[in-house]
Amino acid sequence: MRLLMLGGTGFVGGAVVTEAVRRDWQVTVFNRGVHGRVPDGVHRLRGDRTAPDGLAALTGGEWDLVVDTWDGAPRAVRDAASALEGAVAHYVYVSSGSVYAPPVAPGSGEEAPTVPADADAEDGDYPANKAGGELAATRVFGDRALLARAGLILGPGEDIGRLPWWLNRIARGGDVLAPGPRDLPIQYVDVRDLATWLLDRGAEGVGGAYNVVGRTGHATMGDLLDAAVAVTGSDATLRWTAPEPILAAGVEPWNDLPVWIPRGHEYRWLQERDVERAYAAGLVCRPVTETVADTWRWLREVGRVPDRAGRPARAPVGLAPEREAALLAALPA
């Protein structure tokens, strides 16, 4: 198979390239050439898809499928899809569950309404950009476009830092504010399982929208944090705390305490989406212990969470130590 990866040096793109190389596919990446490396044997084309004539390096190429992770202006997806219309058999666009229009009922599937979007938009917020990217890809490729609405993505290479924050915090030891309940189901996908699914379904020519994330309850907050304690060898004590005092203190789920969204919260649906369509199409998710162990191994090798490729940095995630200490001190002994 001949793969064209638009980007290819970031979190998801890097995992897709790595998996394609493992399969002995012919891999070409297209990017600006200013961020990260690509494996040996990968052909690199340089260009800035947002610049006039920035896609010129793609002229004359032919591939079986393209994978695109773009989360900026939808017009960049429009332009790339138009440029590749006769050169690529199938377009795989890595979208997001954020495209769904609030309020979203927990358990909703791909049929849920999406936010207003425009394939020709110059830019917008993240949900509108991803929804516009979907429109752009399908405008050109129709049912030859696969829209992978990923959820929370964890694993080696994570460039937002949610799981790395927990690993680093637990590695420091001591009492750790653990947001309960311990058995709270979480929903995520390992980046390598996502990459495998994208390439498998892309090679088969599957089209349409899919929620590509593991089942709710594939793991719990307890499973995740217990695995972090185990792999770091830390002496940390998890102080499991009910949601009410945490929320009353102004702590923001998802950002201040990464991954965690308690029941009843307005964004709880991010952890409770219907994913049976993706599972029926072959999604397989590895154990949380493997994701946590491999992420810790990678984090020790690289030393820090890498910068995000091609987009402005996001605000850091995780509670500041002094704020966590104050919260812990206010809890009953």
C-alpha cells in the first residue's frame, strides 16, 4: 500500500507513520519539514498547506490512501482534498468527538447533530474546524472519505500531556488527590490502536463517520491511576475523593485533573459515547496497563511532553502543586 500522511511528525500522525512502516508500506509524508523526524525509508515532501501554491510538492504523486489530522482552518482540508482528488483513492480524516453540538446526551452515536461549520472557513474554534474539515473531505471524496471521530487519545507521544501529568505527579510520591469515584468508567483510545484502525479501514476503502474510541468502562479512573503507581514504582498514596468537594473548590474536570469527568457533569458525554459501529468495523483496544506502562517508558526517554506540531501550544493541564496541597489539607483525615 502507498500511504500519504499529511503531517506525520505529531502525536497521531507519528503513530500512523510508525504503523505503516511496520507493515512495510510505501510511506510519504507531507509537511513543512520544521518539526520532528520521520523513520528511515519514509519519503518526505515539503510544503506549507496554508500558503499559496503550498501543495505544489504533491503534484504528480499517486497513493492508495491519505491520512489527514489537520485541526486548523477547514479550507486547508478543502484545498488538500481538491489537490489529491485524482491522485488518491481514499481520504481518511482524523476528526474528533468535539464536532457534536451541545447538549449531547450520553450514549449518543454518530447520528447526533454536529456543530455548524463551513468547509471554506478561514478558521474557527476546534469543534467548528474539525466539523468543517469533515465537510471539506466529504465534499470532494464523498463516500470515499472516512471520518474518524476520535475521543480522548492516550499513549506514547502524547503532546497535550494528560496521562504524562498523572505519571509525573504520581512519580513525585506523597498524597495524591485522586478524583472519584474510583470505579468511574473512562473512555479513551490508545494512539496505536487508533492508527491501526485508520490504516485497516482506509486500506479497505471504508467511508462514513465513526466514533473511534474504546468502550466506556474499558478502564476506570482507579485502573488508570493504580497502573500509574505500579509502573512508576512510586510510594504515592491515592487519596480518593468524591466529586463534590473537588468541584466546590473550583477544580475543572478534564483540565485541572486530566481525563476525569464526573457523572452529571455537562461534558460527561465525552466519556460515554456509543462506539459499537467502530467495534463492528474492527476496533480493538489494548489493556490500560499497557498504555500506561508504554507511556511512562516513552516519557522517561524523551524527558518532557513534546510541543504540538504545527499549532499554537495549549494551556498546560493539571493542578499546580500548591493548589493540590491546599485541597488535600482541607479533606477529612
